[in-house]
Amino acid sequence: MKIAVIGGGAIGSVVAGYLAKAGEDVLLVGRKEHVDAIHQKGLVIKTAEGEDIIPLRAAEGLDQEYDLVIFTVKTQDLEEAYQSNCKYLENCICMTTQNGVQGSNLLSSHFDQEKMIESIIMFGATFIRPGEVTFNFEGNWIMGKPYVKNDSRMNGIADVLRKGFSVVVSDNIMGMKWLKLFVNFNNCIPALIGKSMQETFSDMDFCKLSIILLKEGIHIIQEAGIELVSMPNFPAERIIGLSQMPVDQGAGIINKTLTTLSKEPLYGSILQSIMRGRTSEIDFINGEINQVASGIQTRAPLNRKIVNMVHQVEMSGKYFDPEEVKKEFQL
């Protein structure tokens, strides 16, 4: 199987690197500086155990048709990634990996429904510099077809990807995507102050902010009748229960969980985009709650405020002082 990974950020690099290491025919499509660094010395993937230097084909665009094309760009960059490579995308299987729930929807006008696979990535990675990423922690790669039933071709692709990752096939991938949206709900807070997840959530006030945002978000999707479906090793009750706890109790769990995720500094996906001078996926995570609220004619003021504040950081290039954030949310 010929595989292309479009998006040379942290996750895309890890995906392409480990599939290539497993012997698959892989091309990573990324930005020029990343491609050049990979050509010069290979892709460097650092882990707690050491580092791999993986020879990898890389280019700034697709060079031919591929059997499977995995889009690992951020949600807001999907259409541009498609248009830049559409010459070679007519006959492929398309896999989306984006946070939030809109990845497949945004590409559905370009691909037949039976050729689309949606997925959830539960492992974590950080882009360090061109040619180098950190693989922070392991986790499942959950996948399934969003519009039609899974079939033998879907299972065959899963078998190929198992050569590099722990893969789980789901019959309700979109219900799981909604749950994963709330797993990523905390990413907005480090993005406001420009700190790692560990440093941000060592402050109990920010742990409390995490819980009040979650409470509002869960309330909105329950009002809208949206079902959260448990993922392997991550039951929906974990998130729902957290939203039902007293704020101080929930904050304690956030503190213990997010300060111990990785020995290396871990930067959320939203902050990683801002650090690289790009727009973030905030509109497709916390912003998704605002869209749902609007659809049921109600409001989500806390999540709307945090979306606007992240956009302010994006536009200004300046992070908020932690005390400013606390004052805004009356912490």
C-alpha cells in the first residue's frame, strides 16, 4: 500500500515516521524547511527512551496517486491541503485525523462517502523544530467510516496501520469524536498564557477554569441531544462525571492528570499552532460548543469568551498574563 501523510506537524511526522520504520511506502507532505531537514538527516523522533532517526521520503506536495492519504493538518487547513494536492487525490482512500468533529464534513464534497475514514488519535506529540519532533505519550488510533458501515477494505487499512500503532476499529466513530472533543477542551488554557500543559495545570486556578468550561460544554451538548460514546480505555462517564463534580474536586483530578502526562514539556495543539505563527483550531473545539449553543438558541458565554481570547493571542502574538486570565473568569 502506498501511503501519503499530508501535514508535517507533530502528529503527521510521528505517523509517517513510524509507518516508514515499519517498512511501509510512505511520503510525508510538509513545509519546505521541514522537508529539507528530513532530507538532510532523516526525521528525528525523540521519546523518553531516546531517539529514532528515520529515513523518510518527504516533499512539499504529492508527486503521484496514493492508495491511502492521511490528512494530519489542522481542521482550518484541510481545504487548502486538498486544493494544493487535488491533482493526485481522485482515486485514494481519504483518512481524517483532526481534533473536533468537522474533519470529514469539510472534505465530504471532494470524496465519495465509501472512500472516507474518520479517526481519533489518542497519542501525543510536539513539534520541536524542522526535522525533529517529540513523541510524548502512546495511545490508541481509533478509526471508522463516518457515513457508511465499515467493510473489509477499512479493516485491511487498519491492519496496515497496526504495523506502527495500536489501532482500534469503531462502528460509531462520530460519537467517539464528540467525546474526544472534550478530551481536547483544555488545550485553550495553555494557549492563553503560552505555557506547557504541566506548568499551566500546576496552578489550581487554571484547573478550576478547565472544570467550569467543561461543565458549560457538557450542559450544551446534553441540551442538544448529542451522545458521547466511550472510547477504548476512556469511558464517556469519565468526562461526564468530571463535569458533575464540585469544581474543587474536579480541579484536583485535572491537576493530577495533566501535570503527569509526559516527562517532556507538552504543549497543546492550539498553543503549538500559535507558537509556529499560525491560526489555531480553537473554532473547532471550544468554538464548536458555541455553534451547538446557537443551534438550540442558547449561549455558552464562558467558551465564547475563551475563543475570543485565543483569537486575540493569535492576532497580537502576545500571551495574557496569568493574572489577567484569572480576573476575566473571576477565579
